[in-house]
Amino acid sequence: MIEPERALPDRDRVMPVPPQHFVNGVPMTPPFPDGMEQALFGLGCFWGAERRFWETSGVWTTAVGYAGGYTANPTYEDVCTGRTGHNEVVLVVFDPAHVSYESLLKVFWETHDPTQGMRQGNDIGTQYRSGIYVHDEVQREAAEMSKARFAEALREAGYGAVTTEIVEAPTFYYAEDYHQQYLAKVPHGYCGLGGTGVACPVGAAAG
């Protein structure tokens, strides 16, 4: 990770956000309907990661963006330099009456390999690190518990240590329009995500 004093300077311009989700037609920005909760995950290239969550029953909307670094209002080009400290992340707005946070954690763990450090497969850099960004202590406890249980399952399957960071949810900066729901707009576009094939023993079945 780059040191804060070496990070790119802030940008003043806030990224414009499309008025609606390309797949389900609902807004991607607050205010969200009463009763909805938010989750924030980083698990490699956000194109494929977002698709896994918008396909999950009980998820109301999703958006991709940048978080966990230092530069305000970064562009994709900024993030790709490695000089913002940001991760590629997915904002998940969900209805807890229909899908639990633990079930979203199961999707998170099973969609990528959380033992690879600052990479996912051929995607290398700090923007591809594994991260869970929690909004309260309930989410933190669930995230820590799931990490411990999945780490044990991975160890038994021959994998190394889990490198996933679990920290308080930072400011979320929306990514550019063309990144939002990218794999719905470009169905045969690149998706570098690949899970380990190890089942996470929390939540409901992913998929």
C-alpha cells in the first residue's frame, strides 16, 4: 500500500452516477427505501463481483466504486496507478427480510480466493485486494466469524492464510458510468474472478 503522503491529490469533481441500475432499473444512490441495509465488499475486479451480487435474491441494488484509500473522487485511471490506495469495491443494498448479511458473506467468500494478497489471479495490485468494509458491530462480528470459519475450511483444503482486511466502511466513491453493471452491458466481457471451490460454512447457498 502507498503511504498517505505519497497518494495522488484529491479531485474536486464528484463522479456522475446513472439515474438507474442498468439491470433492475432502480436507483444506485441514496436515499434507499426504508428497511434496506448496505454492505461493501472488495474481491478483485469489480465487474464480475458486482454481477454475483445483483444476481443474489434479496439484493435491491448494486454499484461499483472505489474505497479504502486516500484520494477523494478518484478516476479509474487514478486507481490503476496504485497511488490512491483504493480498492475496487461493490456496494450492495439489500433487504434483510429476504437475504441475510451472512448469506452475502457466503457469496463474497465463495466468489474469489481470499488468500492471494494484493491480487486475484492475473489481476495484480492493491485495487484487487480482498476486503470487507463493515457498517456496524453486528456486521463486524459476522464478518470476523465467517473469516475464521472459512479460513479453517481453506486450510483443510490446502490453501494458505486468508489475507482479507475487515475494517470500518470508508467513504465510497462511485466509479464511472461504463463500469456500472459492466457485464450486463458487455455480456462476454472480461471477468477474472474465480473461487477456490471450497464451500463457506455460513449463510445460505451462493448463486
